Amino acid sequence: MKILVIGYGELAEELAKVRSDLDFVGIKRSGYSELTNVNIVNCDYSLGLPEQVTKDNYDWVIFFPKTSGKSVDDYKNGYLSQMSAINDHFPSAQKIFISSTRVYSGYSNIVVNENSRPKPSDEQGKIIEQYENEALEHSQNYVMRLGGLITYKSNFVKLVLEKKLFLNNKYINGIFISDVVSLIAKILHEGISHQLVNVIMPKYMKYSDFDSAFKGEPVNAAVKSIHYNDASKFKIKSIEEII
């Protein structure tokens, strides 16, 4: 099985380690992989997909959007610039589009899931919503909405608690990298029954559960999944396991 990864990064590298039986072609701006089952093509995908990639056939395409900055134009380039090209160049490949729980940023102090309509609070979030809509137009595409990614090297929750980066209370919508990899590996192997999945720890908590300095009702939503929430499938079921 051959997998094209557009926006190859740490998540893709962990996936390639877990699925060493698969062949990966990864597009990234710079850098390389030492894995023998990975071939890296260095380019900025937002400027166009290189011919050496588009001339081949792939069983799966996985798109990890990358932005060069935080502006609206950066988000348009990172999320939307190659959507038509991905579907046009690889019509027979199944596809996974990585998205973000940022589409729920307009909600506060409620629980949302895949049945909750997106409610972005800014233009960047609206671009992500448009990206999801374009992906979901094709029945063979999957969209995975990731919560805040926690890796072996980076834990944003610990950073917030230690540095007090804000004091408004919030729900902690996180997901550990190995659990994202496990779900992608499951989709590659056997698929899942839903196109759109929130990828989030099955147990949600608030910052005030760890430090009373965080006060008031949560200013964001607690993101849950009704399609992928079996705690036995997760390595890290709750943020308290890694704080």
C-alpha cells in the first residue's frame, strides 16, 4: 500500500514508524526522514503539487494543512489552495483530511459533538469550516477534527498551567499523538463508518480541575465524539494522566 502525505510532519513520522509495512511519500518544505519506508519531497505544496508526486498512483492521500503564519491569507493558502488539485490528481485514492476543533470556537460552556454545527469565531475558523465542507463533498473522504495535539516533546496544557498563559477557565480539548496515529492506522486498515470524526480524549476536564487560579465558567466548549469514544481504544484517556 502506498500513502501520499501532504504536509508531512511529526504525526506522519510517527504513523510511518507504526506502519513500517507501508510505503510513504511525504511532502514537506524542508527536512528529511531516516525511515526506510519514507521518501520525502521538499517543496511548498501551497505553490502547487510537484509532477514527480502527481504522476504516481496512491492508495491513500493524507492532508495535514500547514500555515506559514496566522493571517487569513496564510490560512487560505494552507487549507484551501490545493483542495481541488488533491481531488483532481488522485481521484481513485481514498483521502484523510486533518482538521481542527477550532470550528467550534464560537461556543462556550456547552458540550459539542459531530452533530453540532460548526460555529467559528473568526475568519480563520470559517476557512477551516469551508475546507471541511469541500472535503466532505466526496463520499470517499474522511475528515478528522483534532483537539490540541500533545506529543512526547510538547504538552500545551502543562505550559498553560505552569506559565499561567491565561486565567479564564477553559475546557481542555486535547489529544495525545499516539491516539491520533492509532485512529489513522485503523482507517487505513479497515476504515470507519463515519466521514467526520472528532479526535479528542474521551474524558474532558477543565483547567480549574487542576488549579483554582482558573475561575468562572468555561469560555469555550467541551468537544466530544459520538463516533470514536471507546476509552479502551485510547492510550491517554484523560489529561490528568499526563499532567
